[in-house]
Amino acid sequence: MTKTKDNLFKPEKLSAQAKAENTASMAKEIMAGELIERQKKTERLRALRLAQPVAEPPAKKTRAASKKS
């Protein structure tokens, strides 16, 4: 292995702004991936729900008239 500047010295430190930009870009990538997954799941569940037969709502129960004395 030849000795060069890159393997003898530590790499330069990133500035605070560069670290913030890196963190922000990674967060945006993660959120975009989660958004895509959530949309796929929603579409899948919507398709399953629409494939089910339509259930009629239960008939309303009527109360018997109460007698007042």
C-alpha cells in the first residue's frame, strides 16, 4: 500500500452547513420512501374494500311507546 495524503491523514471535517444539508437530504429521502409505501398500502386496502360485497345497514329498531300514568 502506497502512502498518500488520503490514507495518512484524517479526512477534512464537514462544516455545520454541510452536515445540516446532508441530514436534511437523508430525511427527505426517508420521508419520500415512506410516502410511496403508504400510498401503495392505501391503494391495496382500497381495492380490497371495494371488492367486498356491499353490506346493507342494519334495520333501525323502533322503540315501543311508553305508557305514562
